[in-house]
Amino acid sequence: MQFVHVGPYEKLGDTIIKAYAWLAVQGLKPKERLIEEYVSDPGNTPAEQLKTLIKIPVES
């Protein structure tokens, strides 16, 4: 599953917690560690607009 976090990196943990909670409600089980993909360049993007993809593999 893939989730999108928009905002400062300091708040990334909040989005990850919500992502795992959503998976649990949907009855999905993570099968591996999550992957964070940093889409925006923090040198050119305001913190409030930073985009990070959170990818959590789930059992099929």
C-alpha cells in the first residue's frame, strides 16, 4: 500500500502511525518494513509542501 505525507519531516511519524492504523482497520497485515521515498527537494521546497511517499508491503 502507498500513502502520501505532505508536510515537514518531523510530522512523518504521525502519518506512518495513521497508515498502520488504516491497514489494521482494513484487515491488512504488513509483511515487510516500510519504505520512505522522498519526492521533494528540501533545499527548494518549503517544509509545509514536502512530499514523501510511504510504501508498506502487505500480505496478500
